[in-house]
Amino acid sequence: MHTEVLVLGLVLLMQACEPLSAQKLAPEPPESPGILQRLAEKARETKAKVQDYGATAVGFFGAYYEDHIQPVTHSYAEWASNARSSMWEKIQTRLDGYMPFRATNATDLM
């Protein structure tokens, strides 16, 4: 009994699937020469969009830096510059103390 039901089910399934198997997919048309041109145009458009977004992001981060970061770090940069200048002045005065007889022109070196 089970075998007869199974065979009947297979027959009905084959009849239902026959119209589906008869429908064949249409073959894909060969690539036309315009596809590459359209692809290149899409790539250019995408590149322009990305560059616009990048410019917007750079502008935003530049404004953020000027408003929030630069005021805080400016005093530290100024302090470091002053420390460097004073250190360089100390080195110059010490070097001047070690070389009391400095040559003023090329003939003094001989």
C-alpha cells in the first residue's frame, strides 16, 4: 500500500514539474560594448560621491580641531617652543664660553 502511494506521488510530482522543466531560461545576451562604458561612468560617479563625502568629513574634522583641540594644545605647544628656545640659548652661551677665540674671517683660521 505504501509503495502504491509513493509511486502515485512521484507520478503527480513529475507531471507538475514537467511544465517547469520545459521552460528554459533565456540565454543571457552577450555583453554589449556599452556595458564597460556604463560601468566606467558609474565608477566615476561613485568616486565623485566618495570625494565629496571625504571633503565634507575633512571640513568637519578641521572645524572640530580648531574649536576643541587647538585651544587646549596651543598652550602646550607654546610652552614647548619656549623651552626649546631657552635650552638653545643656554647651549649657545655655554659654547661661546668654551670658544673664547672665535675666528671672525677666513684668514684668521690659517
